[in-house]
Amino acid sequence: MYDERALKKADPSTIQDKLLVGYQGWFTCGGDGEPVGRGHHGWLHWFNYPVPDGGRPNTDIWPDVSEYDPSELYEAPGLRTQSGDKCYLFSSRNKRTVDRHFNWMAQHGVDGAFLQRFAGQCDGRGENDGIRKIRDEVGERVREAAEKNGRVYAIMYDVSGVPPDKIEEIIKFDWKHLVYNKRIFDSPSYLREKGKPVVALWGFGFEDSRHTPGLVRSIASYLNSSHPGGVYLMAGVPAHWRTSTGDADRDPDFVNVWLDSFDAISPWTIGRYGNVREADNFAEEKIAGDVQLINEHNGKARQGRKLDYIPVVFPGGSGYNLSEGKWDFNGIPREGGKFLWRQVYNARRHGVRTIYGAMWDEYDEGTAFMPVVTQKNRLPLPVRDRYRFLAPDADTCDLPSDWYMRICGIVIEILRGERTLLEAFPEQELHDYWRTRPRYADGSSGGRVLANSTKKAGGSEGLAQMLAVGENPDEPPPPPYSLEADDVPGESASTQDGFETAPTSPNDEPNINVSDLATDLGRHTLGPPSPQSSHSPFPGGFDSRSTSPSYPGTSQIAKPPSPAFANRPSSAPHPAPLEPSYFLPTGSSTEVGMPSVAFPNPNKYSQQHVGGFNVGAPADPWIPSQPSGRGTSSNFRIPGRRVMDLHLLRVMASTSLLTLA
């Protein structure tokens, strides 16, 4: 029985005690608006080219679109299910769709998102106008959705793939654009900490990135000086940031940069471990050490300045299609949610208060929390018998498509102190998830009603309530909860709107208050290794973040316009929706060496290849040869080469970086 608690909006005044997710917002479809460039086919990230043109899919997993409205769906060119039905995909440019994604966050208690802002697409010199306009467009949709659904959001710059001598110039230009033209700080949903707007920088200090500590200090100083009172800076750092080994730059001065110039550190973990055992080792040998160092640093900090620690967790991953077979199919199994749960368990037992989930909508590498197709017979048929699709966990259990969002719902209750963290995976509770929580559905009278409200023992009618939808059918549905007044006389910020927030005094505790963490462990392939990879499921770096940033200066090949294969369908089939804590050990803190893995040099640009890999099928000449990637993912490796990040492959593979002549 649900106790009639209403969903509350996230507190935008603090980053503490939150579950935040990354939001890529980079999927586009043919027919969803003006394409990135004249003659472009319109498909970014879903395909490198439409399948009928000889292209291939960039994803292994497939989104469950059964809850989307027909106006949000676009026919996937050249794909059919086993039963011959057409396949459909969503676009991140669609206002209703982005609202739906944030509505899901609200229903599952996820506080909000870090909107990815790819520096290579934001230089503002004209060459990247197409992709930059799309990023601005998605940014506006995110702001609207966050405000409407009571979520928070903040900007996260991804600098991977951008020449070091251009990064500072680009960030300064784009930051002014966001602050003064887009006026992001005017949004009541923009996340702040102690009055300072939160900004994240991701991708500095990775091995072979050619960044210098001086460059990072300069950019951090600029961002702090750009806003009265400064900003709260979060650094997305290599997993081995503390020891300057593995995926991290060897210059030990970077450690001082992270400790002294930033307010939070968030080590990138995608690809650093691939199963529960490795996640445990990572926690004992890296997280524990990281937390210990930060606690020592905070104990010596002047003027009460303390550094927060925000670890990254992810559901699992698969990047076979994206890498064209260089990474294993289902390389990091989700294990029915146990893999994700263990990461949360490990983080919390080390005192972590805020967690970053990667990523809410990351279908490219198979790390998405959002709904995925979990039944094999609903997947698209393989493309040319080579590129097949994955139904996560289908071989071991029968799970609903929203399973990983349900896990988020329990995780946030733990972070807010509403329940105890137990080591046991709450499987039965997850199956019964919607029996104990309010679930909203379309009402017959045009409104939205609570679908599973129940009567309480005293004759109460429970939570059933109507939420007006508005008369325009094209408008997104309203949030599934009521937003209380923002300012209640005599009510403290910690209780306003019904959320319990962390104290905001100068003595406020940081995100961590115990000991250890580890950075990168060798990964073991679960099952037979692929021919391209003798070791890990994702050789090279299944941990990328951005797809290719489109950076000027790379030569382009003329490409004739592609026919529009996908226009918005008048209607689309809606498959029947699928139906369907906790805390304790510690360990040593020995440094685990990273296997010697070589990857293509991410700084070498080739007209035919990106990052040393021929990624076209055929190669899309609209994609600049500039690689980009979420750091150097040291666990997905190719024998005999050095680490690189999936960012590279994904960049090229996703066709999303276009520099147009």
C-alpha cells in the first residue's frame, strides 16, 4: 500500500544527496527538423548511415518505445522485427520526447541531469553551425523539461577530441553564449551548491590527451571569475587520477589541480571493470584510496573549503555494432541489475552522498538507464547477418523494460536516508515496484490519473487525482506530481517543497567521509573472447562520452544528398508494455596495474580512419576525421596497443560531428 506521499521536485540549491545522470541528447532522425547540414540523411548516433544506403546501426541494445506517442517516433530505415513489423526510434530534438525522459526521472526520483556539451561542436566560428544549433536546441528542450518536471540540470563540458590549444578559447566563447544568450542561470532548475552554479569539465588529464595542469587551472580560474561568487566546479577525471597511472596523464601535478582548483571529483569508471567481482576490487583499491586522500585534504582545507567525491555507476554495456566488432557483444553484462546495485553498494559503504549515473539515454554503448527492449522477438533483425541486437538479461531472466529506472528509484531513497542500504539485491521489491509507488496513466477524460491508487484503511480514496493535460495534443503531458510553492513564509530551505536537503553551512560534510577507491582493473571477458579482443569485452574504451565533436580544420569529402528514408510516421505500433536496501565490507588499498593495452593515437587524424580504425560502412565523409571520446577507457582494449576510449569509435560511428564546408 502506498502511503500517499506526493512526488517532490528536486532541490536545485544543493548537489548533496542526489542521484544525477548524464543526458547526451544527441539522437536525431531523418525528418525531425533541419538536418545538421545540407544533404545530410538526418540520422545521428542511431546509424552511421541509413541501412538501405549500406550503413549500420550504432547500438546493440534497442530502446523500448512502447510508451512514446506516434508523433514522437520515426521509422528506422531498413529494419524490421521477426514478425515483419517496422521499427521506430525517437529524436532528442522532439520537445515531447525530452519532456518524457525527464518525466521518467521524476517518477523514479532521479534528481536531474548533467547535459553533455561537446566542446568540439561549440567553437562558434561557422564551420559547426549545424551541429551547434542542434545542441542549443536540445539544451532548450532540457531546460523546459527540467523546469516542468521539477528536475535540476547543469552543464557538463566534454573536451575530448579537441586540440589542446583550442579548448580554452572554445569554452570561453561558448560559456558566454550560454550565460548571456541562453541565460541558463535564469532557470530556477539550474543546479547550484551554496549559491554557486554547478559546472562540470569532463576529459582533462587523460593519458595522451596532451593537456597541461596550467591549461586546466586557467580554464577553472576563468569559469570561477565569470560569475559573482564563483562556480561549483566538478572534474570528470581519469579513474587513476590519484596515482597518475593507467588512463591518467603521468604528470603528478594534475593531482594538485584536482584537489585545489575543483569542488568535486568524479572518476570515470566505464570500462574499468566488467563484473561484480571486479567492481568490488575497484572499490577496495581505488574508491577507498580516493576517499581517504580527499578526507585528508579536507581536513587541511582552509576557510572550510571541502572537496566532494561523486563516483560514476552504470548498468552494463555492449558496443559491438558501434565498434564494428572490436568490442565484445554484451561485453559488460548487466546481470539483471546486480552489477549496477553492487556499484551503488560499494560507493555508499565508503560514505558517498551523491552518485552520477552514466548515462540516462546512452544507447550507443549499451549503458542506458531508460527503457530497453528485453525480449528477443521484439528486436530488429540483424543487419546483413553481421550487426545484431541485444536484449539485456534475456538469457537469464524476464525483466520489464523499465527495470533500471526502478533501481534508480530505490537508490535515491537510500541517498536521501529514507531506507537502509543492504548488500542483498532487492529483486522482489523491484518486481513489485509499481504496487508500492504512484504510477500515472492517461485518464479517459483527457487528464492524467494515478493508475495504481488504493484505498486506505479508513475509507480514504487514496491518491487518485487528475492532472490537466491541456488542450493542445502536441503538448507534452504535465509532470506526474504537483509542484508546491517555491517560497513558503517561515519555511526553511531544508524542508521547502517537502524535500529533505543536506545542510548548507560552511561546515557541511563533503560527499565522502570515509576511506578508499580504486581506478582501473583488468577486465575479463565473460564468455568466449571475440576474434578482435583476447581480453576485455570492450577493447579500446567502451567508456566514451561524446560522439565526434565536430571540429574545423579537417578536410571534407563531397557527399551527394541522401534520400530521406525516414519521415515521421502517421502512426506506429505500440507493443504491449512489459510488466513486470542496502550496506558493508572493506579491503586493502593496493594499486592495481592496468594491463598494457594499446590503442590508436587519439591525436592523429586521418581522412579515411578515425583514431586508427576504419569506422565507415561505408565511411561517412560527413564525419570530420577528428576523433573524440570519453577519456581513455583503459578496459576495452585491443591486444598490443595502448588504451583509448570508446569515445573514439563512438564518435566516428555516430556520425554526429559534421564540419561543413
